[in-house]
Amino acid sequence: MVRKIVIIGAHAAGTDAASAARKTDRSAEITVITHQSVAGYSPCGIPFVLGRHISSFEDLVVFPPSFYKMMKMDLRLETTVKKINVEDKTVEIEDKNGKNKILQYDSLVIATGAYPFVPPIKGKDKKGVYTLRTIDDGKRINQALEKAKSAVVIGAGLIGLETAVALVERGLKTTVVELLPQVCPAMLDKDIARIVQKSLEERGLNIITGKGVDEILGNDHDHVSGVSVSGEEIPADLVIVATGVRPNVQLARDAGIKIGETGGIKTNMRMETSVKNVYAAGDCAESINIITKRPMLSQLGTTAARQGKVAGINAAGGYAVFTGCLGSCVTKLFDLEIGATGLTEFTAARAGIETVAGTITSKTRADYYPGGKQIRVKILVDKDTERIIGGQIIGGEE
């Protein structure tokens, strides 16, 4: 009997799940569903299109429609999953024309990703306020940049800083406002973050830390005119909210699938949820931190791809496990390369781990060879076990 596999989501986790499922079961009927108009692209590259390092949004598409056709998959674009029925093993879908249909499955992979979190800031619904998550978001912002001269980015995480750098590169006077006392708070320790902030400010990016946006201000046409930060008005033609994302788990929750302590879908090492033959992967699913052995939300494309592969293999009748992740990530801000893996001093302390840190500063080339840039490496060690549990690196070239 032909196995029917339905996959909700068509980006890193969903597409890798579909690919792995096809390689595991050559005869399975595989249906991939996404509410977006484009499938198989890398959202991580959107800020670099805005900064014109990548020529077009189309270049971000890793798996074009021809890939799904070649792999004999049924790709449903602009289709919304309305309901999952785990008792009947069905999903109810609605296409862009409003037509509803019921699909039967033997195995289901939920790869619904995450959605941008927008704090309850007064004025957040004004025209000219954007979030950045999808290609369509990127296109809207790109169009707005044609006329804008100034911008405010709320949030100094990876997406916030990458986007802010892109705006500076496009010639906009740009300010980043971060509620926490440092940039990249989830990625870097305070000492490394200070170096990053100084480097960005030297390139023309204005950064405010330790303060939040009180209100997004507007003109008579209800369009953004600026933001208020601790009583100070900062002019802006557009505002981008980059204050993190939340796992998109409503479909799973409504279906009675267990949600974990992090807010992501709880899974075992096979990426199987609390319901047999229903799997979850990517930004909507929990990971296990290899160091602390505690649930975490990785929400990185690399993790999503690995989880998706495991989910796809198991959904197709194979066997694979996902043992956890370190949360390794890298980025480039102007000419500064930044990487991190494992725990920071803050996350280690929160896990009850006493740490010892060592930092070294050197150059990317021998002293006698021209063009070398400064590079700094910080290693974090568990004081009791003497095991390396984290690392951060910043430098001027690869």
C-alpha cells in the first residue's frame, strides 16, 4: 500500500523533510503545503538582498518548483491548513481561491515555522511599520526604502542588526533600539557585544541599548514619522520590528499535540510528537541543548534542516535520531565576521554552571604580511568539569 505523507511547511525543515522522505520511500505520495507564494527559499538571506550583497530575492530560492516536480512531490502553494484531525489522520486545507479539501495521511510532518513577535507598543499598526520574516516582507521593505531617508530598527538580535546594517548600506540614517543592555544578547557575552557595538557605531549605525520604544509616532496620514524612546523623539520614515519570533504551534495545539515548556512542539529524538506518526521540525519544534540537556528553541536554519531530515526519514518508515544542538550561528555585519556556539556566560549561569572564560586577541595574518585584521576568540569552560561549553569569535575577515 502506498504511504501518504503530508508536510506542512516548505522551507528549511519542510523541504528537507520532503527530500529525506522521498529518498527513504521512493513510492510514497508526498504532499508539501505552504501558505506562501514561494517555497524552498532561505529567509536568512533577506537582509543581504536589502543591502544589495545579493542581487535579487529570487536568488534566495534554493529549491525551485522544478525540484518538487523532479522529486515527484505535490507542492501546494498559497494553501492554508485549517485543521489537523489526528483521530481520522486528515488535514483540512483551503487554496487561494477559497476551495476546501480534506487530505488523508499516514504520516504528518508539522514544519509551520515561527511568526514575528511584535510587542504591544502604541502605534505598532501605523503605516510604515514592518516585520521581516518572508520574501514578501522583504519586498515590501525594499520598496519602502526607495523613498525613505531614515529608519528605526527595534531589536538588536541577529535579524535586527543585519537589517540595520543593510539600511545604512542603502544610505538611510538608521537607529537601533534594544531594550536589553547589549546587542546580540542571545548570542554574545557583554564584553564581546561591546566590541561589536563599537564597530557598528564607527560605521555610522546609531545604537541605543537598555531602553525601549515607548511609542511609534505618526503623521496626519497615520504613517510613521518616528519613535519615542524615554521621551526623546527619533525621526524615522520606516520602522522595522525585529524583537524575536514565536513558534507557530496553533495548529498542533488545536489538534491536541503536546506543547513543550519552551512554547515549541514537544518531540522525542525521532522528532515524533505526542501523537504517533505525527512529527515536528524547525522553528515550531523544541530542540535539546547538547550541553544542558534541557529543551530549547534553536530557531536556526541549520537546526531546522537537520530536524527536517530526521522527521522525513522517520515519516517515511526509516529510522533516524536528532541528538540535539549547540545553537551555532554566524553572521557578517559590514566587514565584521561574528560567530558563536554553545552557551554564553548568562545562559550558563541560568543553567547553574559556574564558568571560567579565556579571551585571546590576535591577527588574521602574520604580522609581516599586509592586510591582516584583528581577531578575538573567547572560550567558556565549565569550572567543575573543565569542559568547553561555549565559544565566540569576531574578526575583520574570514
